[in-house]
Amino acid sequence: MTQNPEQLANHSAQNTLPQQASRSKPPQAIWNHIFAFPPNRDTLGGTAYLIVENDGNILIDCPPWNEDIQQFLQSLLGVKWLFLTHRGAISKSVKEIQNFLNCEVAINEQEAYLLPGISLTSFQDEIALSPTIQGIWTPGHSPGSACLYYQNYGGILFSGRHLLPNQQGEPMPLRTAKTFHWRRQINSVEKILQRFTPETLQYICPGANTGFLRGKKVIDRAYHRLAALDLAALVQLQAPL
């Protein structure tokens, strides 16, 4: 009998060895074919995602890398692409992940130099990973920051750290002391608003700060919430010390 991805995730969790249980929580199903991994210490608490696709599964950023995660990915027939949204999503296990999964690694050309010795597919402005999935360069948080857009479910943007929930759970470009170029980051928000509509961008899956979503898993009404931002005021925001 064929199992759906959510059943496989539960099966993987049930068969976790006792000594591994403390190391890794099982991936959480957001939709039937999309999973969120537990925060990864190697990427400062970053959240990675998996899209299960007929054309090949796509891993977004680096999950915690251990036997539990490996078995889970194998149970779903592996991964075709590892898409890295920004330099902060690169874990020390990238090469091991690629070797284990025999997957292609996609990253914006501005940050490809950070992965010497790894076979890469770099892109400039956009890259199509499948007929329904595109990577989009959204610089600002880092030089090669990029988002991944998935057309299904009304449109989902996997935003990395380009857009994160604030303490109220609202999607924001958050300026930090490590922000590469704040004005470019604001421009990238405008680029997203110009590219999409309320009908084509309904959800955001952020790459960090997911605790601020308070169990909601995703940010809904994504386009409306982004359109409500006062970008002109945000441009004047000073970086924290």
C-alpha cells in the first residue's frame, strides 16, 4: 500500500532509535507535500523545508544532519535539488548532504564562492527548478539572498532570512548589524510586491524566527501583509548596535 508523505514522516518518527530521539525532532508536515525541519544549530536556528514533487524533491536550506533526517529523506526517495536561500543557511554539512543525496546545489552567483569544492548550479536573477518552482534573487540581507517560490496552494514564498516574522508574527525585512545592504533589501520587498498579487502569493514560509508564529507554521495573507508595510519609513531604520 502506498503511503503519503505525512504517513512516512510519522513512520520515520516512530522508528527513531532512542539515542537519536533527543537529537532530532521529526519534520513537521505543513501541507501534504511540504515539511518543515526542526531548527538547525549549525545555521543559527534556521528552518529548512522540503517540497515533495513528482519532478524531484526540493530541499530548501540545510536541515540538522543526522541519521533521523537521512532516513526521512530516503523514505521520500531522496532529493533532486538543495536550494540555499542565503549564506547563513549554509551548514558545515553541505558537502555531506550533497554526497549522501546525490543532489544538485543551487545558490545565487554572489555567494557561490563560499562553497569551494562543491558542484554547484549558480544563477543570476532567477532559476527554474521545476515548472512550478522558481528561485528569485532578493539581495539585501546578504549579497546573494534569494527566495524560492512555489505556485501551488495559492503561492508560497520560502523567504530564507529576507523576510522574517517579527514578535507579532508579521512578515518584515528585519535590519540587523549583519545586514549587507538595507536599501537593496527594501528594494527586494518592492520587487516581490510587483511580481506577485494577492491571488498568487498567499503564504510565506520564513527561514528563521518561526517561534514567533506561535504554532501557525506559516504566515498567511502574505501579499496583503507585505503591501501594508511602510517601506519608506523602513528605509530610514537604523541598524542596531
